[in-house]
Amino acid sequence: MSLLFEFMQNKVLFAAVLGWSLSQVAKLIFTFILTRKIEIERLWGAGGMPSAHSSMVCAMTISMARFYGVDTPLFALSVMFSFVTMYDAMGVRREAGVHAKLLNKYLNELEMFKADKDGDGIPDIEFDEIELKEYIGHTPLEVLGGVLLGILIGIVIPG
């Protein structure tokens, strides 16, 4: 019980974990509203609205500013870490998801073509579909949603 109490005393860490957790729960809810399906994977999966990465780093950064001040090296480090994280979510990881989508499409077409031995357009043998994970990055709107949630959490966490 002491470890949990000590964790709760670290307001910056608590805000960051809360930012990530609330974002993941929000993803589950948003996915349910849009698809009418409960996808439990949304509780830990990447991608989607709001960005848990952005929410986590923004909650951490705002908490760092509140508890240690904006003139500290810790705050500067936190701001730069947040920028890199959000840039990566919108850039590199989002682009990797687009690439995965295209690879899935073309590689599966190739596998289907190879499985069509008589050329009638219907596979004659079974083949395993390739399923690279496509949903790993964020749109700017998803990042903005995470930023706003993270800022709110960073402000609301009591001092």
C-alpha cells in the first residue's frame, strides 16, 4: 500500500499516467459510438482519438510547469520531449500506418495472384493474408484532442 501512496504523491507522474489512461478510455468510447462495437484493444492500442501520447506528455508538461516552474531545466526537457512525441505521432508513425495499408493491399493481391493457378481470377489454393498493423499514428485533430485533454488534466491535478 505504501508504494501506491508514494506513486499518488508524485503529481507529475500521476498526471501523465492519468492523461494516458483517460485517453485510452476515451478511444474505447469513441470507437463504440462510431462502430457500435466494443473493441477492448482500444484500451491499449495506438492510434485514434484522442492521442494518448499527446495527452500523456502534455499532462506531464503542464504539471511540471505548475509544480517546478517554467524556468527550470525539467520543464524545458518536458516541453522538448512533448514536441518530439507529438511530431512523431503525426509524422513518422502516421506515415508508417499509410505504408502498412498499401503494403497489405498490394502484398495480398500478389498472394492472391500466386494462389490462382489456372488464371480465372479465383484462388485455387489457400493463402494467408498479410495483416500489418495500419492504425499506429495520429491525424493532427487526434493529436489536438490529446493536447487539450492533457492540458486539462495538468491543470486539474491538485497541488
